[in-house]
Amino acid sequence: MPDDIAEIRAEHVTGPPHLLDAAVPYWRAFQTLHRARQRTAGGFGPPLPQPIPVSEALAYLRACWPSDDPDDREDALDLLQRLDSTYLSIAYERIARETPDVAPNGPSDRSTRP
């Protein structure tokens, strides 16, 4: 699996994505696990996406991963976490752009504003 798969950014995609056959199980896992993602109250802003719980990822890999090899599952978990980290970075950047008065980690300190 290419190391740079987690570095693909949405703004670089110029049409429907075309995945390498080897990447399809990782993308399916990510899409399935994305639905298990919790969102927390963002203070005065929108709900903030949280990381995919490791327990959910491990349960998915035990139940659905095409390989029973523990090393393959460990590699898959690592890649899923990198995909998730990239997703969260993009999501928080978008939230910051769309709600400039609210920081992605919660409300900004408004006490210093006029």
C-alpha cells in the first residue's frame, strides 16, 4: 500500500476518484468506520468530528478485513488512522473557514475583541 495514500487532499481531486484495486479495502473500511465517528458540541460553533475510535477500527478489522495476518491488520489500522487524521485536518480547516469567530477546538476568546 502506498505510504502517500493518506496525504491525498480533497482539493486535489478533479473528478470521481479512481482507487487502485489494492486501496479499495482500506477506503471501504474508512467509509464504514466514518459512520461510527462521534461529533461533540463545538461550544458556540458547529459540532466537531472526533477521531474514529480505535476500538471500532479493531472490531471492524477483526470482523471484515480480508486478511487474518496480525501484521496486515496492524498496517491497516495505521493507514486508517492516517486517513482519519487527514480527514480531521480537512474538516477542522473547513470549520475554521466557515465559522471564523469559533476556533475548531471550541469558542475563541472573545474577551479581547472590541
